[in-house]
Amino acid sequence: MTGKGRNGDEPDENSRFKCTKCSFGAFKTGVNAGGTIASDEFANNPQFQLKVNEEQTFRVEVMQPEKEDGFALGIKLFEAPRGMGFPADCDWLNDNYNNAMRDSEGGDGPFQFGTSVDTCYTVKPGTYLLLIHCNSEEDENDFSVAIYSECPIGIKSAHI
């Protein structure tokens, strides 16, 4: 899998991202290929609980191997309320889908076709839910998620 790496579009010497965490998994039909919010299986998509101790900007990159029948990848980040269970269930995701955090481009998270999708978020200390999703419950492929941050971030995963 290839992506932009730690620096994204920034030159190496200007990188503010000093920490990297990676996770690997695979979208599998009937297991964790949850598709889009229109699917009843959306909550089965891979989820990551992020614990942030300092205000900072971080970049999330989701990658998949190139293959002929590749598919779109999406990223959503939500502020997790105190006491929220993990992983989030379908009811919580449906109720909060339109409250996804805005990324550095002002969008609510990218969703695009290709081998790599990435975005940046600026966050305050707290707990966050990162959800990556595919286009359909039938999509199958390996994936990796890389989080490049200014300071260490605690990460817990589900459905990978």
C-alpha cells in the first residue's frame, strides 16, 4: 500500500508530525465492510477511539492496495461524549452522522475513490471516534490506517 506518508504534501523539513501510529486490517463482507450511512451495517465499519491529551493537529491517512475492482474510502471523526460506549452502535452513528467534525478543508470528512484518502483535523484534549468506511457491504480489501500527530495519541480499535 502506498500513500502520502507522514508529511503529506508538506516538504520533509517542515513536518510538524512527530508521532505515527499505524493499524492494519481488511474489509470483509459480513464482518466489517459496513458501507455508507445508508446501510444498516454502517456501525460494523472499522472504528478507532482516539484519546488526545493536548490541543493539536493530526492527519489521518487510509490506504488500500491497488486492485482492478477497488472502491471508495471514507473518513469520519466525531467528538465522543463522556461515558459513550465503544465501539459506537448504529443508533449513535445515525443520530450523530451530521455532527462529524470539520477537517482542515472545512468538510465533514473525505469520501473518494483511490488507493489512499487523507485529511487533517485540529482537536482539543478529549476522546474522539474515528470511523473509516467503504462504499458497500460487499467491498473486500486490505487496508491500513496511519495517524500522524504532533503529540502522542492513544488509540483503541474495533472491527478491524
